[in-house]
Amino acid sequence: MGTVPPTGSSVADGKQALERLLAGNARFVAAQEQDLDEGIARRIAVSKGQHPFATILGCVDSRVPIELVFDQGLGDLVVVRSAGGALDQSVIGSLEFGVAELHTPLLLVLGHQRCGALDATIKALDKPTAHPGKLGYLVDTLAPAVRQTSGKPGDRLTNAVHANVTHVLAELRRSPVITPLEQSGKLQLAGAYYELDTGKVTVES
């Protein structure tokens, strides 16, 4: 097992942060995860301050636990999750907090194979019906990616997942907090795709 980076260990930039994530994912895929220190000493260390190296937007899907997928521990990541990676004010504000207040040099948007939220959106658009609670909001938020891939070759759901990652990144680049950080070189934005079948994360952009 590898050596655990000390709590608050820094990375120089978004490129190094992404490399660290992908190295962790490679360990996860190979079932060679680090012996992460998540005991009392680690909890005490992070209780005094946090220095995460990446902010990640992922889906609420129970099969995609972000810290496990990237083999990271306490204090390493700022994780924001919503169904399908749907954006609203709270989600965007949370991501802005991660990059602006906690100074993570990387913001990663992670889509995943067989996303239930996007699958439900496809079905809802094919057969419009009323949705209770706020489910209709999710459908409306995820609909642009589904419509964008309508009629294109390949698996419809997979296409929608990839398109949604691209759409979310475009929306985040409209943020008055995120955009200046990216333009100044202090922040890197990237999209990625997680395969449920293999556990592998592939960077898209």
C-alpha cells in the first residue's frame, strides 16, 4: 500500500491535483487502495483546519462514492453531490465555496455510466407527465443535455451523460467567481466519466 499524503499536503496546480485523483482511481480499480489514516489522529488534524486539493461535483448515486472512487480520505476533497450533477444556486454556491474559499486548484465534474437521473429525464421527456415535489425541477435542469443528444448515434443515455458534463462545465464557466479563477490560472476545470462496470474514471476535458 502507498504512503498517505499528510493532511493538508498541497498540490502545485490543477494538473497535479488531477494527476493525484487519477492515481487514486487507478489504485481503486486495481483494488490496491491506500491504508488511509481516518483514525483519531487524522480527525484531530483536520478538525484544526482543512486544505482539500480538489472540488468535485458528482451524482447522488450510491454506487459512486467520490472519496472511495479516488481513494482519498478525510480532508482531501470538497464533494458536492446532486442527482445527475444538476445545478441550482445551492450547488453552484457550494462549488464556488470550494474553489474560492478553500482554494482548491481543481474543479472536476464527474458523470457516470447508467445515470438514473438522466435515464429518468429521458423517459420523462419521451412521455411527459406530472412529477411530485421537486422532481420536475430535476427533469427541467437535466433536459438540455438529453435534448442535445436526441437522434444521435450510440447509446442515448451514455450520450446524455457526456453531454451533461459538458453542459454543466459551460454553466459553471458563467460564474463570476469561477471564471476569473480559471482565467487567472489558479483553477482548472475538467470533466470526467466513471464506469460502474470497471471503476475507471476517464477525463473528458
